Amino acid sequence: MAHRADGILMVVDSSRKESRADLNLIERFKSKKMILLFSKADLPRRVDRRRCLAPVRKNALARDIRPDWEKPGGAAGGDL
């Protein structure tokens, strides 16, 4: 069904390392309009966001909607 969709909403659990299945799905649907949501931001982050976003960066406008205090240079630091 997803192959017929106009867009994909994919939720990745940030508190665990990205799985091969996660990366395969991102790669498979990279040509679609995609919203990639990283959940569980309140827990220690184990996911590699850059690795997850790499396949879609070329085909999409990536936007970081984290609060300013959570972005690089903000009070909490960190990176995409």
C-alpha cells in the first residue's frame, strides 16, 4: 500500500539504534514525499539521525523542528 501513497510518515524510535529495517524502508521510499519523525526525544538518544536522513536529504527539504534550545549551539547542544 505504501508504494501507492503520495507521501510517507515514518516514525523512528530515537531511544534505540536505527535498525537495518528502518534504513531499508527509508531507502525504499526515498523518492516519496516523506516526513521522518524521531520520537522519544525525552530519552537518551541512540539513533544516528544523520544516517537515517542521508538517503532523503538529496530528494527533500529537510527541516529541523526541534526547539531552539535543543539545536546545535542551543542550551542543550546536540546535532541533527
